[in-house]
Amino acid sequence: MFKIISKNILAFEEIYLFIKEGDEPKSDNEILEFVNETFNVNWNTLAQVNFRLLWLINLGKIKKEDKRYSVKN
């Protein structure tokens, strides 16, 4: 499922890699800033980021703790 979503949804896999490769857990605002800068988009709200984060949580790829996201071990 992860591969299918990654092929069809902008920034899905990249968000996962951004979280995975970071030294510290990321906030949704940090992820929004990363997406806007990396993909030259202008997402003004967290809606699109939150969809992707929830999908990653549901796939068991990441977890949310204290309003920050990290890779699930």
C-alpha cells in the first residue's frame, strides 16, 4: 500500500523520509514548511500534510507523540 500511495500522492514518501532521516521528531508545521520548500507548493493550511501523516500512521510507518512525529520502531 505504501508503494501505491507513494506513486500517486505528492510528497507522501518524501514526508516519511524527512521524518525518518531527521535527528529529532518533527512537528506538523516543520513538515508543512519542508513540503512547501521542496515541492514549490503553497499549502497554507495543515490539511494536506495531516492527511499524509494520518495515512503514514495507519500504515504503521510513523507514530505521533507530544504533537511530534517520528518513525515507528
